[in-house]
Amino acid sequence: MSRDDSPQGGLMDGRVRAVLLMAVVIGAFLEIGTEHRRYGLVVDGFALAAVAVVGAAAALGSESAATLARERDRLDQAPRPSTTVPVCRYVTGPAAPRSQPPGPRPFLRERPTDLSVPRFGDGARAQGYPWLLPERTVQNGIAADEATVGAFTLRAASVIGPGHRCGRPAEPRQDSYRIGRSRDSRYAIVAVADGLSSAAWSDAGATTASSQAVTLLREQIEAVGFGGLDVKELYGRIAESVAAQASGRGVDTSHLATVLITAVLAEPDANGVAQAWVGWLGDSSAWTLDPRGPLWRFSAGEAKDRAAAVVSNEVAGRLPDTPQLARDHYVTLAPGAALALVTDGIGDAWADPAGNVNEYFANAWRSPVPATRFTADVGFDAPQCLDDRTAVVVWNGDRA
């Protein structure tokens, strides 16, 4: 029998020795008197029996401990099976192969951390990098809202783009949006701004432009009514506010450059048809979706020349320098139709005829969805889509 050097084996050997010693002492004590000799023999018999029982138990315990130790060692040395955790996701293209980014950047995060958002094709490499914080923040990396204004249902979300959040140094989210209403809730008001990447304080410019737009549109509605909205006056006053922000920071107005698109939706008529006024300056855009339409259709904004060999992101008009270039027109929304105001981080993907992004969003946003789902959609992953992305969608009637 092998020797047991475990603590349990040592403890058991000590117990055996203690019992044996007690038996000898008791036997010797009882044999002092002749009249007690037969009792000493009896006790010696009990002592020897006790020693036998304890010894057997010690042997069994020692052997059991050794067996358990051998089994534990075997399990520790055995290869562990790999397990695959199923992930709930909605992906429109093949899974991207895992790879490591070049240079000193940190490793790509493991999918499925990215798969809470829709992914198209192989996605963008930058989507997998960790999110970094910029040195300064005017606004959060993510913003979202949902609301009901009269007959209209609104969803809004803005997510910092992969190209801005993983750089060194990281950049702040340069998109901004605001939603509002008239005092009587007969009109829904929306503003979406996109700060120019070349402007050092464009996030501040976008935030000022979107906030002022909703405030000033509310004033115009109360002063001149829906039919009297004046895009030139509106954008001129917004430009003054952005320029004042630049002056307060001691920088040139070009450092706060931003584009802007705005909309006011009037309550539907007796037939459920609604009119929307849209004003814009720059390449943020407005799109409409019919209740049974297959795609979002471009409605307003500075359209890019996608027939060119290289699609330029340069814009002709911007705030606060050229407010006189702002334009406007009216859009009709049938019952159940939707109007979307988006920055080019989404608009460029929708306009790309080679992709299926537009089709996905037409199906996903055919009717209102929860704000959490809406935000995840805005954070979509697609090749070369690295810019901030913002969308505000207004449905004419809640068809959810």
C-alpha cells in the first residue's frame, strides 16, 4: 500500500497512535489489582478492536484521498472542450474574418461585441476598435429620443462614427440634432446638423445650429404661421448665433463650420395627409418612405455626384459663412408615410446603388420601432462608412 503524505493521511495516523496509547494505559491500570485482571483483559480486547477499526478507516481514508488526488490531476491535465455561444444578430452579409489591425493599435475586439448592430458585407475594420474618449466633449458619443407630437411619431438617434471614436487622439461626435413642437402640438419641429470634419470646433457649431433652429422655427410658426416660414431669415439668424459662439471662443467662424437641415410638419388634414416644410444648407438630406415603398427616396439636400470617379464630400454652403445659400420646399406625406432627416453618414449609404443598406432601412423603419432598436440601426457597420451618423424619422401616424 502506498504511503499517504496528504494532511488527511497524517491526521488519521495520529488518531491511530492516540487510541493505541490509551488502550495500553487503561490495560496497565486495570492489571494493578488481581481482582481487576479479568476486566483488564476485557478492556484490552476492546482496545485492540478499536485499534483495528480505526486502522481500517485510516487505510480507507488514505486510499480515498489518494484516489481523489489522482482524479483531480487527471481532470486538470485533460484538454477542455471549447464551447460556442450562440449570438442573436441580424447580418445582411457574410461574417468578416477576424484579423489584427496593423501598427500599434489595440487588437480588434472579438465579434460578437459588434453584432448588436446590423452589418453589411464585411463591415468596417474601425468598427471593431475600442471606443476612445476625446480630449474635450461638447456632447455625448450617443444620443437618442422618442416622442409623439399630435398625429406624428418620432424617433431620433445620433452615434459617433467609427472613424472618429477610435483615432488617436479621438474626436468628439460632430453631428447634432434637436426635436421640438409648437405650443399647441399641431407642428413637429426637427433640426439635424453635421459639423465639418475640417473645423476644429465643428461639434460646437453643430450643437448651436440645431438648438437655435428649433427655437427660431417655433418663433416663426407663432409669428407668421406654417405658410410663412422663411428659410433665408431662419438660416441668417442661426448663422449669427454660430458666429457669436466663434467670437466667444476667440476663433475664426470657419472653426465652427456646420451644415444643417430642418423640417416642420403640420398636423394632417381630414384625409390623414400631412404637409412638411424642409429647409437645408449643405449635404445633410431628407428622405421619404411610402407605406409600401421598397426604398427611401431622396427628397431634399445637396445631392452628391455619384457618377464621378471620386465622390467629393466638399459642400457648397455652410454655416455661419454662407446662410444665403439655404433652400427650402414642401413635401407631402400620405397616411403611414415617413420623413427622415439624416446626416451624410447615413445618406451616403442610402444613396449608394451598389449596396443594400437602403433596402434594409426601408424594411426596418417602415413603422416606428423602439428607441433602443432605432439607435442600434443608426450604429450600423458597413465598409467605408466611418463618419458620424444621425437620423430623425417622423411617421405620419403610429402604425406600430
